[in-house]
Amino acid sequence: MSMQFQTNNQQSNNTIMSTHPTPSHKSVLTEEVLEYLNLRPGKIYLDVTFGAGGHTRAILEREPSCRVIAMDWDTQALDDFGVPLQAEFGDRLQLIWGNFSLLYKLLKKSGVKSVDGILADFGTSQVQITQRHGFSVYRDTPLDMRMSPSHQRITAAHILATATEEELRQIFWQYGGEGYAKKIAYFIVTERKTKPIETTVQLAKLVERALPEKRHHRVHAATKVFQALRIFVNKELDNISAFLASAVTSLNPEGRLVCISFHSLEDRIVKQFFKDRALLGQLEIITPKVVTASEEELEANPSARSACLRAAERV
């Protein structure tokens, strides 16, 4: 059947409701994605981070005879953007709800054994940042930060309420590279003794108080702390490692794996994985150096400034 994703109202209600909004997220490195996927007629491509559907649409439009399997673990993204896109492209688009770390199981369940190209964009979309609870340092919302409330129980607020001071320090340093991790952790543990830290504004203001004035510049002082909590809550790095291992075995010979990272932790995992599998003779690295956005794209979409693309081909 053409409609592989079935809406679950109970699951969708865990996130902010919307009525099929127009995507506010611009997909990054779209032309580079199309180039490195090496699209071919009649082939099947997998977008494991569907989001607002920008990359999926570009693939379907560029190669009119291909099929795309689009995956996301955010039910609202599939409801809001996947269903309308499927109505437009029919059975050329198959939607799957799930986390890409479970790629092998999800593909098997969908009846597809292997594909001819896989795209993973590890960035957080502007839709998530502006419409989901806890992602934006500039919006006053509950400190949730779960990308898929249906899959996850632990929120950022729970972490802040229960983690030890040392555990918080490690989270902020390891996943955010926050140089003042120890001081921020101390402020949090001290603050929660009198009142719980439950909203984004509470956390943002607390971090601002903990940091010296020189850190209050163009990028919000709490950005690294928010990044660290988001990565930790969603197990993002573990999911990437699990996904990469499954992706190789899910590719047909000469199939391409294209990954877009937005910070060094993600990019380091991809880079090392490609090197290791190249040494084993499983992959050929197509991008000896990381691919970044052109000046033209940066002018049109400043959020692409951190995007790093790497690609490899199944031998």
C-alpha cells in the first residue's frame, strides 16, 4: 500500500498540535546531496531523517522514476509534511515511523531488503526548534527536548532534577564542549534545592548568571548547555553509531551513503566509521575532504554554516 505510516493520535498529542504547516526549515546542501547520492533511474533511496521533507522532495523531483523511503521518529513531522508529500508523489514515496538506529529492523518490516542510496541529515530542524518543547533557548517552553515523546520517557527537566553535579558537568563538557561546565553544574544543583528547573527560560537565565560577562555575545550563553542536554536526552551519538553499522549492510553494491553533520562530535563518528570500513574493503570514500556549503547557500540560508557532508560508496 502507498500509505505505510499510520497516524496515531495518542502519540501525536505528545507534541504541539499543528494543521499541516508550511515548512520553515530550509534543507542544507541539497545540490551536494543530489550529486553524491548519484541518483539513477528506477532505484530506491532512503532518507532516514525526513524532517520537513526538503531533501526527500528534491530527490523525487530530480529523478522522476526513483522511489524514496522516508523515515523519521517524530510522528508530527510525518503527519504534517510526509502525508501531504505522499499525496503529491503517490506510491513513489513510502513513509516509515521509527528511529534510524533501528534501520535494519525497520527496513525488514517494510519489506525492503536493500536500497541504492541512504541520506542522513543529523541536524535539528528549524521546525523542531520553533515548534517543539525545550529545543530553543529563545522560547519559554517546558524543558522536554525529546525528539520522539512516544519512544522516550526521560526529559531534560528530569535530567536536571536527578543527575548529580558531577554527572551534569560531564554531560555539559562531553556533549557541549562547555568550558564552564563545572560552574554551571554547581549553579543547577544549588538552584534546584529551592525550586525545580522546568522551563527553557529558567535554564537559560541560570546559565547566564553562571558565566562571565565576556561569554554574552551573538550566540546565546546557554547554547552549548542546550546542545549537550538535547544530545544526551535523545542518545544522538549512540543512535548515529548504530545507524552507520546498519546502513552499510542495507546498501546495494555501488550504493551511496551520504551523511550531514552539524558539530564535531557527529562528524568525528562519521569520518572514523568511513575510514574503518574503507580499510575493511566495504566502503570507498567519495569525499576525501569534508564538503561544506557554498557562499551562495550561506547567503540564502545562514543555518548551513555548520553543515559538513561526507559520502562513501558500498564496494
